[in-house]
Amino acid sequence: MRHLFMAGNDTGVGKTHTTKILLDSLRADGIDAVGYKPIVCGDRDDAHILAAASGGLALEKVNPLWLKTPVAPWIAAQLENVAIDVQPLIDGFHALAAEHELVIVEGCGGWEVPIRLDYSMADFAQALGLPVVLVVANKLGAINHTVLSCQAIRTRKMDLLGLIMNHLVDEFDTATISNKHSIPQLAQLPILAEVIHQQDWIETDWLTEA
């Protein structure tokens, strides 16, 4: 079993919900899995959700950097006069990895969101060297966002395991139905799991057998 980086094909695609139910499912199977969201911008709800799903892990361990402005970290840091040092964020992951069986790292925003002018979330993911799962919001526009994200991840020679298709609403339309068939072909990746709107569990075989 390997630690994991949970990326998104955009912001607001359901990375936190997907990570939360994955942690719930793994821990129900007796696996000591915890979440790590190194950077939060805006309210800290996502970090609280992951801390609770990690067996009540201390919030500061789950989320070492909290910026109050709901924009990209680079912009939020400028507005709040904060100099972001990524090394403590990398160290925070390794500290959790030394204490727990499985750490799921959740990115902030999309794949290339800037942490600093010279350093992106993609750079951070590459520094950790973890296999990547891409969470896709199943809606109109997902094809373009997903294919571009996959191309960017592959350019960095990273291990891209597959996709998790997340349904943001109950209704299915032509785009959401066709995405399930077209995106795996265009992205040349399997769908590892599908999350129906408000679903509170997720398949884990793809991870525990990896």
C-alpha cells in the first residue's frame, strides 16, 4: 500500500469529500489512514473534515498552513503578507508518513495552482513523489480539464493511477453520461471509482491492492 496524492482537474471538484469517504472506508477496514491538506485558503472546513476523518488527528498536523483569503495560495500569501516556505509542508507529510500506515495528501485547487510565483502545487506533488489520483467533477467541460491535467501530470513523469469520477449533483445529463465513457479513452486512464452525489463510501480495492 502506498501513500497517495489526491489532485483535482479544477477547484471545487470534490477532492475533500472524496478523500474523506476514502479515509472512512479504509479506516473501517482497519487501515490506519489519515489525511493531509498542507494548504487551505479561505475557511478551514476542509481541514476540519479531514481531521475528523483521520481519527481526530490534530488540526495543525492535518493543515499546517491556513491562509484566510479564498484565492490561490500565491495570491492569498501576498494579500496577507505571508512568505510561504514549502519545506515545513513537505516535512509535515513525512512526519505523518512515519506515524501512519497510509497518508492521503489533498492538493489545493487544480494541478497547477501557484503556491509561490516560482512554485506550484504540481511542484509540491512532485517533491513528495507520490502516485497521483485525479478527481474529476463529472460535468460539462470535464473532458478538456481532465485531458489537460493528465498531460501536465505525465509531463512530470509522475505515476498517474487513474480517475475518480465525482457527481456534484443528482441529475444525469448527456455530458455526465457520456463523460464516463469518453474521458477514460481520451485520458488513457481507468476510472478507479465513481462517487454518486452525497455517497458516503467508496471502493478501496484499487488502492489496497496497488
